[in-house]
Amino acid sequence: MAVLPGHPTLVPVLRDSRLWPGGAGVTALKTMTSRDVINMRALVVYESMYGNTHAIATDIAAGLRETHEVIVVPVAMATADLVAGADLLVVGGPTHMHGLSTASSRELAAKSAAKTGSGLMLEPDVAGPGLRDWLNGLADRHAALAAAFDTRLTGIPALTGRASHGIRKLLMRHGYFLIAPAESFLVSQRNSVIDGEASRARHWGTLLGAAACVAHVPAGT
């Protein structure tokens, strides 16, 4: 089984080992002929309060576009039709109080932005549904492909928490097969994505796209 370069824990199950000669990963995928390439669609759904998760979602989508047609939408615009039409669903949100946001944590975030001199600007769709409610209402899709990410403050994950763990569990509950470990992208105490995370998100998107193109769900999943 081939391991994707640059990410030893992202291991796809191959549809056809001939499409991954010598474990060459993304390079081999790019050298496929047009008849080998599968036309796939990815949907990136994000929740964002101050814009950081929105920015990371956009960067992930940029990487995915090497292999997929991609739509990026805030959770308020992630309709059932969009989800049903996606071969790969990528879902991410900010880490609030060690996990997924709640109505109260979203309200606190909005109040923080409203304080004089906060320097914070709310995303235009924050009044819509939160990611937790959206995931709970997601239709079951047995063996569909998915991935989860979050944004969180720099620090030890045990102290900061990771919203992506909750996202991953809810996706699995609805029958999705996660093609990669949940990923976190880091935000500074000054509420800005730290240097290097944008390029890392693009790289992660590229790896997800490559894995999705060759992955299948193991029997019994």
C-alpha cells in the first residue's frame, strides 16, 4: 500500500495499484492519461466566525482543484443537494471551548467582536446554523468519502481541544468513510492564521484529492 509523500499517516486504499507505480503518490497521479483520471467533485463546507476557518477552507480547496471540481460554501449554504452531488465532503470549523461550537460559544464570539477596539470582524453568515446542528441533520451516505479539519489556537491539543474530532465522529455516524486523519490549522492569540498554515492547507488539500482519486472503502465498513 502506497503512502502519500509528505504525510505518512495519509494512506489511501488503491482501486488499482497500477495507478500508483512505485508509491510515487501525487507525481504518479499527475502523469496519468486522461482516460485514467476520474472526474470527481469535492464540497468544502466550513463554519467561520472571524474569517480564519474560511481562509483555510479556501486554501484547502485550492489544493483539491488539482484533481477535483470544487465548491466552497459556508455551512449556511451547504444544501442537501450540494452534499449529495459531492464525491468528497471536506468539513471544518473553529475550535470553541475544546470542541465544536455551540449556540452559546457563537454568541460569545459575536459579543467579543462587538466590543470597542476588538479589531474583530464577523463573517456575514454567522447568524446561520452552526456546524454541529448541520452535521446532526446530515443525511446518511454509506461509504461516501470525507475529511475533517479545524482551526485552533497554537498549543498542545490536549489543552486547546480540536473541533475536528467531533466533526469526524459525526461524519462517521452518518456513514462517511474518512480518508485522512482529522487535521488542525493554527491561529495565533491575535486571531490570525500563523505563517505557513495557508501553504500547509493547500498541500493537505492536494493530498486529499490524490487519496480520494484512488481510494475505496474496505469491505465491511
